[in-house]
Amino acid sequence: MNHDQNPGGHDARRWPALAVLLTGTLLPPLDFFIVNVALPAIRSDLQASADVTQLVVSVYAMAYAVTLILGGRLGDIHGRRRAFVGGMLGFGLASAICGLAGSAGTLVAGRLLQGISAAVMAPQSLASIHALFPPAEKGRALGLYGATFGIAAVGGQLLGGWLVSVNVLDLGWRSVFLINLPVIALALPAALLLVRETRAAQARAMDYRGAALLAAGALALVVPLIEGRERGWPWWSLALMVASPLLLTAFWRYQKHLENSGRSPLVPPSALTLSSGLPRGLLAAVCFYALAAFFLAFAVYQQAGLQHDALAAGLAILPLGVGQLLGPSCGLYLSRWLGARVAAFGMGLEALALLSAAGLAAVGKPVGLAVPLLLLGIGQGIALPALVRLNVDRVAPHWAGLAAGMVTAAMQMGAALSVALVGGVFFALAPDGAGPQQVSTAFAVACVMIAIAMAAAALLSAPRPALASNALE
């Protein structure tokens, strides 16, 4: 059994192994972004309603969020390479289900499986980097890991637009899912050959019951928020919304019970109650990833509002992706002066960019959108690593890994909720058959809503004076 320690020397295959591991890092965010520009084609081909369009995005994000911490534990206990390969196999199967779906319901089910599989696959990359690389090389490996998310944001939108426009093998929108299969076919044998198996030296037991309660509570909130509006708020949607806080309360009480009895909860309550500012930081992460709804609204605005094709819609988002690549370097520079306030600065920049985009859309001047999109991407690139670092710094060292996982999970929950809430308002203002002006107005309103969430995230992440002064010392 290989553990995190490697007394016999460093793995000679670690750099080729990193290329394979980063494939597993790339696919989950890529599949979040790539689907946005394909949504109008999906709705048309499957004759799906707006609520199904939202579910295609939000179910994936929610399934990923509530399974992410459990996925990390799975690798710690049973082996990270084994979990990575298993998650990738599941992701390939789910991609095939999505790509071959003959109905909207099958597509949503495939996206649910994709999110769960992504949550098993993705955490193994970061954990394996820490296990495989010596301290002198770890910074470079982590830099490549971070750059992968920017590549996913840029590549997802562009690749999705290109695939739909070119209509590869006459597959249309299905190609945005089926393209995963050849990538996985190459990555799986490479993982078995190149990636050394590692496990945590002291892995904790799995909390399957806690994970099930958290997933049920989260889905009981998101699904009725999307389906209820479209279906006239039937009784079951209201019942689920009432059940959601009850399930989440049961989850929290169960976590306390496990910790008090000396067992291993999914989310240790002491990590939240004893650490300074972490609950505020997690709430900031939820508000921060309201930006997920922007990509959905922007793709529809480009195609239904401005009458652009899928490729043009993918190209239109490029300034945001460029900004995301530039943002982290700007953040390092700004942190010398702003310290712990750099995350709030990045979010404030995003809020201003969103309000600018709303104004340009409202007055019918979409030509100038490139500038606010670039600023939006820069703000995102500044704020994202700073927010994770800020929350990890707020906890004791032995909670650092857990805090990072919880921030990522909170952001994914924010993505699902924003698609449900902001997407619901957007499609209410721009229903099927809406004219370009209605779509433009709906996009402007969505931008303002997301800007408000981003401003709230900035306020929540701004450290208290004592915390700020400590961070600057």
C-alpha cells in the first residue's frame, strides 16, 4: 500500500502523471461551460421548456457540490488512482447518456450522474499532486492546476460554440457531450500506467448517511425553485421546499451526533463553530458563484437577443476568459497593498462590470460588452484564489483541506441556486418566443441580480479589522 509518504524517492513519472490528472481537473468545469452555448439547440431539438434548460445546468452543479467532499474521502480511503479511474469511467458513461439522450428527462438524469462522477474524479488531482510532488516542484504543479480552470472557462465556451456550429458528424449539440469519450478513452489507460496509487495516512471513515441527507436537502430546494415556476407551483413543489430545511437541519444534527460520539462526520461542526469567520466565508462563496447564471443568460442573450449563431456566442465570451487568465497575476500584485481585502476588491470589480454590461444591454449597445467582460474575468481571476486562500487561512492547519473542499462545494451550490433563481427571473421575462428587446431586458435584469449577489459576497469576504491587520503582518 502506498501512502502519502514516499520514502523511496520521488516518482519519476510524476510530470506525465500530472498531465493525466489535469485531464480530470479540466473535464468537470469544461462540461459546465461547454453546455451553455448549446442550450438553445438542446431546447429546440428536444422540445424542452425553460425549466429543463435550467436543470441541465443546475442539477450538474448541485450534484457536484453535495458529492465533492465525499469524493475526496473516497480517494483518501480506497486509493486516489482507483477513485480517479472510477470517477472518469462514470463521467464517460454519463457523457454517453447525455449525448444519446432522446428526451429531456434522460438528459437531466445524465447530467446528474455526470455531476456525481465529476465529484469523485476531480478531488483526486489536487490530493495526488500533494502526494506525488516534492516541495520544490509543488508550486509549479499547483500553478498548472490553477491555470486549468481558466482554460476550461475559455475553452468550454469556444469549443461548445464551434462544435454546435460546425455540426461535427451531424451530431449537433450532442457533440458537446460525446467529445468527452475519446478524451477519456486516452486518459484511462494513461492513468493506470502513469499515476501511482496513494492513500491518506490516516483516512477517516465515510459518512454516507450525512452525504445522502445533504444531497436530499439541497435538491429539495433547487428542483422546486426551477420546476415550480414552470408548472404553476404544484403541491409537491411546495412540499419539497418545506422539506428542504427539515432535511438540512437533520443533516446538521447528525453531523453533531457523529462528532460528539467520536466518529467522522462529512462536515465537522467544530470546523465551522470554532473557526473565526469561516461561516461568513462560505456564505460569501455561495454568493460569489452566482456568476454561473451569467453564462446561461449570456448564451441565450447572444443567440436569441442578438441573433448570433453558437460560434459567435462562444467567441463573444472570449474577453472574459482572457481576463480570468490575467486575473491571478493581478491578484498577486494587488495583495501587496490590499492584503486580505484583495478578494473583496475582485468581487467589487465584478459587480461594477456586471452593472456596466446591464447598462449596455438595456440601451442596445452590445458592441461595447468586451470591456466589461474583460473586467469581469479579471475580477473573477483575482477573487477566486483569494477567496479560497482567505477561508483556508481562517481555520486551524488540520482543517485546511476540509476548508478548501467546503469552499469549492459552497461555490457549486451557489452556482446551482443562481441558475434556479436568476435563471427563473430571466426566463420569466424572456419566455419562449420572446423578441430581442425582451431578451435584452431580461439579460440586463439578470446582470443586476448577479451584481447584487457579488456585492454581498464582497461585504461578507471583507475581513474584520483585526483579521485584516493580522493578514498584513
